Amino acid sequence: MRLPKYFNWLFLLVFLSLVGCSASAPKEQVRYNDDPYESWNRKVFSFNETVDTWALKPLAKGYRFITPQFVRKGVKNFFANLGEASNFVNNLLQVKPLSAGKDLTRFTLNSTVGVVGLFEVATPLLDLQRSHEDFGQTLNTWGLAEGPYLVWPFLGGQTLSHTVSLPIDYYYLNPLPYVVDNKEVRWGLSALQLVQLREGLLDKEHLIQGDRYSFIRDAYLQRRTFLVNDGRLESDPFLEDDDFDFDDADFAD
């Protein structure tokens, strides 16, 4: 299956920009405040907030209202299990065979014993915690800088390398396009995943204090640094909540 042509052009333009950033920014530089386009980012952030207020958030609330909790949990587990394919490939590309083996074991267990991923069995049975790897982290491991923080329409705020990873992780490394031929079904599942991700953030909004834009940006960048460094930080408060995956926040701006 081939990615639409405009995705290929987007990937090329962003990749070239990323290479330029890598030549001028040392990998060790802390990027919590690496927001050179803040003025523009805040405008896009405001647009995303409007879309969220009038469309995505109401859909998430409706989804929660009509869907039992155990069903929502199963949907979340299903999509998380699909993400194991990206975790596996990116851990291989980062030369982490033990982590890749864990990802493969998790996918096998959850896809079989866990009924196509509807039930999370790998963690309670074997204490195998889920990885959080993407192609952007792989690029960082290969020496490319994370790049500036950018807020994209609908997608939210991300580093440039994280943006590059999206078409790779969610299309080429996603099993769904390879096993579901019907385009309408794929789009429907993608829409369900988006609503499910937003629903998972409804109970977390009380954590946001002060300037909403700055809080979300700084929290995202802290989380991103934690992931890129494979957890080599003193602590990550977002990992203390098993129901919160800060990757979800990519869709919440």
C-alpha cells in the first residue's frame, strides 16, 4: 500500500528541515523552551482549542456517555496493541533487541490470549511493560536533533522529529492498513481511535494550571525528553498514572 503523494512531499520537506536543525543544535541541549515560533504556535493552538471545544471534546463526552467503561478499555487496549508493531520495529532500528523481543512477546500474547488485543494480558502475566517508541526517537538515536517545537493544525504541538515519525508509525508500521482492505472501515477505526484518545484526556484537564499553552508545551517536552532518553531522568510524573499516556496529548491541543 502506498502513502498519498502529498504525504511523501510533507515527509521530504520536514526531513530536510530536520537535517538542517541537526547541524546547528547539539543533541544534549535541553529543549523545554525551544519554541522559536511561539507567536505562530499560539495562533494555531488557539485554532485547535476552538476545534476541540466545538467538535472533538463533545464527541469524546458523547462516546463516554454511551459506551460502558469496559468497552472503552477494550478499545484502548486494541489500539495500543496495534502500536506494538511500531515499538518493535523502532527498537530494532535503535539496536535494542531485548526491548524488541519484549514488544514482540507482548503483541503475540495480547493478540492471542488477549483476543486481538482487547485485553491486556502481557503485563499481569509476565510483567512486560509497554514500550513507547516511534520513528522520531529512532532519528534522534541516529544523531538527528529533535528540532523546534511546532504546533500543527489538528495534530497539536510536537517536535519536528516527532512530526516526521507520524506517517511512518501510523501508516507504514501500523498493521491495520495491511489487514483491512476497506478504506471506509480504516477511516472509521482511525476516527474511533482519535475520539478514544480524546476521551482518555477528559479527566486529566484539571492538571493544567496557569497559561494553558505553556503548560501543555512544557509538559509535552518534558515527556518527550524522558522518552528519547529511555527514562534516564529522575522522575516522570506522567508514568505514575497507568491510564495516562502523554502521547495522547498530541491530539488534545
